Amino acid sequence: MNNKDLSDINALLRRFGIYVYDKNEKNKLALIEMEIKELFKHGLITKEEFAESLLILRKRG
């Protein structure tokens, strides 16, 4: 992903048919983080995608 933002994380999730909508920004970020962790746990994303996604989410939250 290399120095990306939240829209890139959403694109990553869309590759798997995952759409996260929530009015509350904090809740939305928590839901995205849970989805990213599940994708990594099941081997669907690389370690690099996982680490970069979490880094972006932590900077936002």
C-alpha cells in the first residue's frame, strides 16, 4: 500500500465485498480494524497490508 490513507483501506476491504458504514467515526474505525484483523487471521491479506492498515487506522483514531 505504501503511504496510503483510509480510502485505500476501504478499497482493500471492497476486494472482499466488505463495506463498513457507521455514522460515528470512532465506531467505523473500530469495525474496519476488526475486519482487517479477520482478513489477516484467515490469510487473505499480506502482513504488509495488515501492518500498514493498522498504522493508518491508529493515526486516525
